[in-house]
Amino acid sequence: MLNAQSSSAPVIRPGPRLPALCLLHCALCMLLSACASAPPQAPSPPGPDPTEFIATRVAIALTESAAAEAELTARAPTAAAPASATPAPTATAAPTATETPAPTASPSPTPFPTLDLARFPRPPEVFAGEPHFFFGRPIGAGGNVFVASSYRYGSTLQNVLETHHGVEFANALGVPVVAVAPGVVYYAGDDAGRQFGPQLNYYGNLVVLQLAQTWNGRPVFALYGHLDAVAVVPGQAVAAGELLGTVGATGVALGAHLHLETRLDNADSYWATRNPELWLAPAAGRGAVAVRVTNEQGQYLPGRRVTFLCSDGAPRFLDTYWDPGVTPDDVYGENAAMTDVPAGYCRFETILAGETLVHEATIQAGTVNFVWLSPGR
């Protein structure tokens, strides 16, 4: 068991920064698709490497700024009432900041990232479950608290980047990063000598918080990556909203942002992640959506683009998890998810073998809503 440290106020300690030459090197690796030396290899998870069928890519966190997303929302046309028996509400107000992507930034769906669907677990028969919103927002006052839409959990930015094991919050350098819940600091420092990702020096300065609350008796952890400075020490007890550090761009990152992960059972394992958007409490008047896209045999279909239009008239999209290296929720069994979806009518679509599959739903605020797209459903 971890013991709490002294209650004296912590002092922010700037951690080691990634040298400018290293950042340039990462950028060149992306542009030229080759590096002068191979990166350190991550230890494989038990059994076959779940990502061996996808070429290794340098994971550069590309995020959209909150200001740009707000501007796009302001320009988005108002949605006409959908042709459906489900009425569209008229009183839902759109917030000033949203996760909405630019419609033109959504590339056309590519082929399945793998045809070996047997590598994916079979989803549970029932698609339902009670919410477990253990996390508050990880960004302090004055910062952007909305998840960036371009690079969500399990996505690859259309096979441009490595499969994402967390979510991004686009913010300026130095914006405060805070505890999502009460807990004890499991780790604080850099990952130059202790590996938390696919290689050393991946997250740069990071904090791993073990929540005081367990889920069904299992420990829950929040990992904060790429910090500029760390303000806590291992073993320190913190309250929800307490300062942990500041937003940075250390490790494998170009541009300031916060990378947040949810890990279950094993804080050190890159393969123990779950989708943070199903653990973050939605904003007022909004809910979370768990999505499942399967074929007629009930198998998960990876890398599929799901588009949807909701009561606020803002277009949104999700990509289903690209490989079995990221794990669906232990109860829901989804293969895509989004939080902060406005309450009210939404129409979800995806295209499979030339057929447009449609699911219409009335999103309920403050809970998890379930959308299943599959031929014959």
C-alpha cells in the first residue's frame, strides 16, 4: 500500500526537456519514414504482439486547438429536423467549446487495417452496463477541458500515427494539470529509466495517479503524459482538482498538450489501458456514447469511420479501434466511444460493403448511451 507524504505544499519542479535536436529528429522520422537508428523495442504483451500487423509509426500527438474547434462550431449549419419518428429537441443549447472536428478534415475511410478478425476478442452478447464516471477533468482553471477529436483512443489518424492508448487535451505550455479524483501518486518523474510506454522516453515527464476508489475491487490509475513540470512526489495523497503539474511537450510529442490514459489493474503496463472517455464524467447536459461496429458474424470491425449528426447541428466522427492492443471496456465491450455528446437526437452512420448502416438514438445526459451498427440489426 502506498503511504501519504507530508501535507506541505508541493513545489513545481521543471523536469528534463527533450532537446530541440530530438524533436527535430522525431519530425524527420515522420517526414522521411526512416530514422537513423531504431527506437528501443517495447516488451511484448503476453501472447502474440497485437500490433505486429500494423507498421510501427512515431506517435506524434497532433491535436486541434480549442479555439479552432469553437470557431468551427460557430460556423456549423443548424441541422434540419431529421426524417425520423424520434423528434429532435429544440431547447438543447450548444456549448462554446466542443470536440467537433472540421468536416473537411475527415478523410474517406480506408480499408480494414487487418482482415484477421479472429485476433480481436468476441464482444459480449449484451451491449449495456452501468456508468463508472470516476474521472473529473484533468485540466485546471483557464484551460481547455474537451478531448481533441482528431486522435481519440484506439484511432490512428487514418493510419498515420501509432494506435492511440489515451486521449489528448490541446492546451498551451504551462496550463495546470490536476487530479481527476482523490488518490495517491503512484509515480512522478520522467520515464528515461522506467518504462510506461512502448519505449523509454515516450511520455517524458509524467504522473501516474492511483485512485482512492476501486472498480469492482480492481485498482484504477490515471496516467498524465508529456508534462512540462511535475508538482508532486510518489506516495503523496492528493484531492480531486489538486495540482499535479503543468502541460508540456516532453517525450515523444511535438506541441504542448496533455496525454491522459486510464489503466486498470497494472499501472506500468501499456497494454492495460481502457478508453478514458468512458471514465470521464460528461459535461452538464451531455452524455457518453459507446459504439460497437460488427459484421454479420458479430465480430468487431476495426478502423471503421462512424459519422453522426446530433441536436446541436455539429458533425462528429469516430473510428473504431484499429487493433487488439487497446482493450474495450470490461462490461460494455465497445470498439469506439465519445464523451460530451449533447443530449437529444443523434443519427449515426457507417458504410460497410457499400451499404449504409444507420442507428438513430436519443442521447441521455449523465450516462452511457449504446449504439450498435451491424448488418441486419
